[in-house]
Amino acid sequence: MHKVVFVTGNKGKFAEVRDILKTFELEVVQDKNGYPELQEDDLEPIAAYGAQYVANKMNMPVMVDDSGIFIKVLNGFPGPYSRFVEDRLGNPKVLKLMEGETDRTAYFKTVIGYCEPGKEPLVFPGVVEGEIAYEERGTGGFGYDPIFEYQGITFGELGDVEKNKVSHRRRAIDSFLEWYKGKLEKT
């Protein structure tokens, strides 16, 4: 079985990735040490840098995940700063920012960065479109899940199994796995 280190201190992210990948021939091990994060307006360079930095430091294949929620009427805010906004403002204050707004279009985006030591990093984006709910709903998931509505139901209302079938992270991992399977077939 092949092994990859997934670098995150977020237990929710790790559990989601582990659950999605458990059916594949890929053992995922968590590393909580983190890495210096670039301050960028796009997720791709952040994930690429993090994956390359840690792969070279640990001398083994590494996956990182950078995710964000992008709200159209707020010009994509909080985007790559989602974790910091969640930590400092939380969902109630994001909902307050949305008061009176009729366009509640938003999308969740995850970019998986993958790198092997001494090689260039690869990035695999995944996006799910939805909208910001008018109130928090559901107790499942983590982060913005209770306010992100997908097809009439928030990610917080979905169980983990259902969410993991449609999430932005799932879509990014599916893209990674498609590439990874092709790589294995060549070896």
C-alpha cells in the first residue's frame, strides 16, 4: 500500500480526507506540524507552496489542502482568508454581513496540493456551488458547513457520508485520484 502524509491540524479535514480515501490503496497519515502559509488571493499557489515545502522537509510524498468559501456579493470574501475569518468572526457575523442581500451565491473551493520530494508540486481544485443560508442549520460538519446551502440543504444538515459524496474536498480528491491512478499504471 502506498503512503502519503496529509498535512493539517484540522481534525475535520483529516477525517473527511481519510474517509474518502479509505477505499483506495492509499494510506493517509496526518501530520499536524503545518507549514508557512503564503498570503495570496488564490488557493492554488498556497497549496502548491505548502506541499512542496513539506515534501522537501519530510522527504516523503505530501498532500495539503487549502480551502475557502467565496461569497459573490462580498467580492469573493473571505476566500483564502476563510479560516482566519471563521476564527475571528464566526458564522453569525458572516450572516450579519449578508443581511439584506438577496444574491446569496457562494462557492466552496478546495485545492489539494501534492508533491514528492525534489519535484514540482501539482494542484487539484474542487468546487461546489451553492448559496449562503439565512441562518445556521444543522450540527454536522465543521467551519462554514451550517451556513453553506447546497441544493436546498446546508452541509451542516448533511451527514458525513452524504456530504463526502458531493463536497468541494471530494471533488478535489477525485481529481487527485484520477491523476494518481494514472501515475500508478505507468509504474
